[in-house]
Amino acid sequence: MKKLVLLAVSGLLATQQVSAQAPPSKPAATVVSPLAGSTAPKGNSKIAGVVLDEAGKEPVEFATISLVDKATGKTVDGTISDDKGKFTLTRLAAGQYKLLVSFLGYETKSVEDISLGNKDEVNVGAISLKSDSKVLQEVSVTGEKDLVEDKVDRLVYNAEKDITNAGTSASEVLKKVPGLTVDMDGNVSLRGSSNIRVLINNKPSAMMATSVADALRQIPADLIKSVEVITSPSAKYDAEGTAGIINIITKKNSLQGINGIVNAGYGNRISNMNGTLNYRKGKFGFNGAAGRQWRNNPTESTRETQYKGIEGLDRLTQVMDGKREGLFQLYQFGLDYDLTPKSSISGGIRFQGGEFTYTTTQASTQYLTNGTTLANTRINKSDFDNANYDINLDFTQQLANPGQELSILGLLSRSDRQNFNFADIQNQDRQLVTREQFLNDAYNDEKTLQADYTHPFKNKHLLEMGAKAILRYVESDYQFLLASPADAPFAVVPNRTDIFSYNQNVEAAYATYEFSLNKKYTFKLGSRYEMTQVDGDFASTNTSVKQTYGNFIPSLAISSKLSESQTVKFNYTKRIQRPQLGYLNPFENRTDTFNIQVGNPNLQAEITNAYELGYSTFFKNGISVNASLYLRQTDNSIQAFVVPTAGGVNYTRFGNIGRNASYGMSLFGNARFLKKGSISGNMNVFYVDLESVSAELKAANASMMYSLNLNTSYAFENGFSAQMTGEFNSRRVTLQGKASANAAYSFAVRKEIFKKNGSIGLSVDNPFNERLKQRNSFTTPTVDQNGTNYIYNRQVRVLASYKFGKVTGKPQPKKKKKISNDDAKNSSEE
């Protein structure tokens, strides 16, 4: 199957201008499939030869060889060259023929006047192809993808086409993806649900285990090629991610030769430098990327808590200002090698880390019912160090039939995170009275082994099956030290100091079967079974957490083609959301001693049933429209909830206490205008119904919510281009509260220089608003709290980019399989 695809692509490039990223759908008339021999005149003659690169005399693999009958001018047979450049055409009838030999990046070569008798064997010898720089230039600049593409099973946002992304991070990129929302803290949700799984190049990463928001801030936007959103994954995918899967694809080039790109940007909030390097020669390929980013974000917040029925307490006011600043870095390297024409091996290493400091000064005043006040000022400094690495090794074997494939994949992933928190507490006379230290050293270790098999049948049915094992080990070593009075030495507080370790093993097997009826209906049936074993314990108390459970995960997808331009589809699947370290970690976050967050190691996985009905159509004028209705139902949803204490302290905890139902509609449209302009927009409207079904908490909340985004761009003459993006998110409800609406917008201009090898640009975010204001509130029987957060998100960035290197031929012939661990819920997604 892969050879067929490469044959079609190379044939297209030999006959017409195309884009390497968006090839036309109709092949050239001079190219036929290798299967076309079934329609060729039958006989007993044979033609053989070898295709070589004219400059280096190296074999050209996957070159297209077309046999043309000189009498009719029609192509009657064809094939492709093997890894040694050799080809053979057999069972040919007598006649007069010519050969056309073509491949991406080369001029088409013709071998004339081939005469065949009844049983002739003709060897045309070496056919040398000359590199065609014009073709390569057209490949890189002619075609254009839409900014957003609606594909059969996913929505694709082509981030590299959005010039407002330059110099930012993945967190800013995801804000512009249809259907996704990113709040002020960087937490991501899909269609109103934060129960998602984020992958990088189809692979999981342990860096996502602790904080997705922090991890996304560390990925430079300049290295992101596209973002895929999968709302109804089949049984082939891990069952995790009840709302769906977000897959971030990074940039790399698969053409022969060496090439790369360097990007730099300077701004008042974010500055960055990054680059990529790609090399491919023959069967060997290398790709690498590196990036560094500096961030500087001031913050402010106010909060008022009104006590109801707590003896002696009236209200609490808090004012905080602070700054978050840090340096993040990313390095990744990949190698691939084609062992034979049908087998390949690839591997890669990815390192991502950062250091950032969050300093705050918070003034708190507690008003008592007797008229007196208690005030203190907390000066807090938090240092975060994190290091994450992923190592993968993948093997793919093409079997006897086209499309028949076996792949074996392995992955090692680890995330280390250290949090050093230092606090000085002053009384209302600004005298230092207490000092505190919080130390938390945590890591998440994952080992994954996966095997997948694909078997196509002659009737166009397709069977997929596979097995997978994920072995996770999580550890959190936390300490709390107190110096009271302030001049006393620090002493460990035993009941807030412990080591929590947690093993989670998941074994899974799946099978899917796809078939068509009456050439109009396509069905894909799937089933998956996952067995989960959990074993956790606390070192100081000898207490343990043990769970063993199995889940059967069915999936069903039905699509019907109403016409050439209209399709209707229905999807059903069951999904699982297992808690990750951020939810499980019992370490108490006390950066605000009146509002404390703590994890729950006894959490269980939540189960969701998801249904979706979709309709898509496109018009000849380039307009496409997609509409979907969806329903999600979760009966044991993991929810954050607030528990006030008699002393006026609010504890945020997590529990399987919620019933969560979402009913919604999404509408997406895409169009081109004036030949050089494009516009796309997305609207998502949904109703959320939340209810606690636990005796621990009686609460309910419901609301209609919506989100809108708009992207428009235009390419002017002389290498100038401009782009504008905007988004609006309505208010959001939680089990006990709500958060206000928010909006953001960006403008960017870019000028190509150095014969389109370089560019300079200017990007502005939210120029008419110095800061974004977000109100949030919650209510309990004993506490009402209202707060306002201010984020300084006005940004101006000056940007520069330069491409270097030279490509000399064919693209990478084989598409490598990837591991996708998408099975764990993260607390930063709440």
C-alpha cells in the first residue's frame, strides 16, 4: 500500500505542479498503478532495467516506470523500482513501446523505440535521472493547505500556516484550534470537557503527567506543524480521554538532502530561539530540533470570602501580586533506516525541561464577628525544576500483500519535577513571625510495549488488531518544614511529610473491522479490553491503595456518502479516564494558607459513553462546512470540590462524586476568497449538567455555554502576508461555581526576504487591552467566595526566520508507526 501511495505521488509530480504537503487528488494520465498490469496486453516478453541518480550514480528507489504503447499513446503497464533501483515488467505482448521514468525532484526520462517480439527479454540498462531544481521549488511553494482541515476522523489545525503563532508556545497555539478552549491558567478543554489526552507526534510523554498546562508552555510554537483533534477515537486507540485526543505534530522534512530552519523572536512577554535540522540520504534519515524560550508574566488577583455560619468568622479579603518568569528548553533527535524495501526501523530521543520561579506577595485580612481583624502578609517564592525525556524504538514490517503490516513499538518515558517553596509570614505590623518550607520531589516513569497488525482483504475490508502493555511507577516525596517563631530552626512536621509511591499497570488488546455495503455505507466495528492494576502505599503509615478492574470498550462508526460532496457519519464509543499524578498526589499545596489543594490517592477511573452525529459538505467554490451533534455521559466523574473548615480554610479535593452530562453542537466552516485569502470559523454550543451523587457533597450546577473562534489571512504581492485570529469563550460552570467569559485576539504581518528563504514579521496580541480580567466564584453551605484574576497578556513580538540547505530528491518512503498512550487524566486539565 505504501508503494502504491508513493507511486501516485511521484507520478503527479512528474506531470504537473503540486504541493509536497497537499498533492492533487487526480493522477496524471501517463502514470498507472503497479496493479495496472492486469489490464495490459498479455504475452511472454519482459523488460528490465535500473534507475540511477545521474550525479551520484546511486539507486533511485520508488521511481515510477510507465510503459506506453507507441501505436495508441496509452499507458498499458507500470511498476516502481526497488531499493536497488531495479525494475521488471513481465507478461508483455509483442509491440512497439517506450518507457517513461519519473520521480519527485527529477526530470522525467523517456526510453524510446523498445521493440518486443513474442518471447523477448529486453534489458534497457541504467536509466539516469537528472535532478530538477524547478520541480523541487514548485513542490515547496506552490500548494497551500487550508488553515483548518476537516478530515474523516479528525479536525486538523495547520499551525505552521498561522503567522500569529510565531514566537509563542503550544499553549497559545491550542487557543486557536476549533473546539478547544484554554483558560487563563493554561488548562485545556475540548467541547467543554477537560478530560482529554495530549500526545506529541502520536506518542505520550510523562511530562504531561503532572501538569499539562506547564508542559504546553514549554513547547515552542515555531516547532509545531499541526494539531489534530480526535473526538471519537476507535478501539485501536487507548480508551483514555473521555472528551477526545489532542495530537501535536512537530515539524520535520522528509526530502533527500540536508535542510533546516532557524527562528528567533523578541517580545515584552516571550522571547525565543529555535531551529530544526533534517538530513536524508538513501535509506537513512535524521531529524533534530532544539529550542529555548524565556517568559515573563506579571499577575494580580483579588479574592473575597464571605463566611456563613462559621462561628466567630465574618469575611476574608485577599490581594495578591506576583510574577512568573522562567527559561524552558527542548531538544529532540530522530533516526530512521530502511532495512529492506519492506522493513524499517526508527528511534528517537526527546528532552524537555525548564526552570521557572513564581514569586507572590499576598495580603490577607480576616474580619471576625466581634469587630476585630487578623491580618498577615505572605511573601512566597516557588522554584520549579522539571526534566522530561522520551526514548522510542519502532520496527515496521510490510508483509506479502499491499497494506499488510506488522509493527512493534517500544517507549521509555520519564518526568522529574522538583518544587521548592519558601514562605515568610508577617503579622499586621509587618514583623516576620513564621517561616515555612515545602519540598516536593516527584517523578513519573512509564514503559510501553505495543504490537499492531493490519490485514486488508481483496473485497476492501480491513482488519486491525493489536496488544499493548503500559507499566507506570509514580513517586512523590514531600516534606513540610516550619520555623516558628521565625528565628527558630526549621523542623520537619511529621503529619505533612511522607513518601507516596504508586504502580499502575495497564494491559490491553483490541480488534477493529472495517467494511462497506453497496458502495455507499462504510462500517467500522471495534472492541478493546483493558485490565488495570493499581498498587500504592505511604512509607510512614504503612497504608496502601489497591485496585484491579477490567473494562470492555466497544466502538462503532458508520458513514454514508449522500453524494460526491456530502457525507453523514455516526460514532459511538466508551472511554476511560484514569487519574494521574496531579490528582493522586497527597502533597498539600499551601502557597495560599487559606486556600489549599490536595490530591486523593483513592481515586478510581471514570467511565464515559460518547455519541456523535456529523454532517459535512463542500462546494466547488472552495467552501466546506461541518456540523456535529454530540452527547457525553459520565456517571462517576472526577470532580474538584471545596471543603471549608471551621477555621476558615478552604480545602480543594478530588473525588469520584460527579454525574456529568454534556449535550452540544459544533459548526465549522472554511472558505477562500479573492484567490489569495482564506477564512475559517468555528462555533461550539453545549449544555452541561453537573451533579454530585456522593454523600460527601450535595451540589449541582448546569448552564448553556459556547465558544467562538475566527481565523482569516491574506497573501499580498511582493511577499507580504497578514493574518488575524480571535476567540471568545462564554462563562464556564463547575460543580460549585462558575468562571466569567473571556476573549483574545491577535494580528500579525510577515515579509518574505532572501528569495523566500527568510522572513521578518511583527505580531501583536490583545493590543487594546493591557490585561485580561477573569472572575470566578464558588459557593458552599458555609462559604461564598468571589475572586478576580488579572493576566497581563498584551504582547508585541518582532520575529525573524531563515531556511537553509538543499533538497535533491525523493521523500521518505515509509510512514512510521507511533505509540499513543492516551489513558490518564491530569489534574491541570480540571
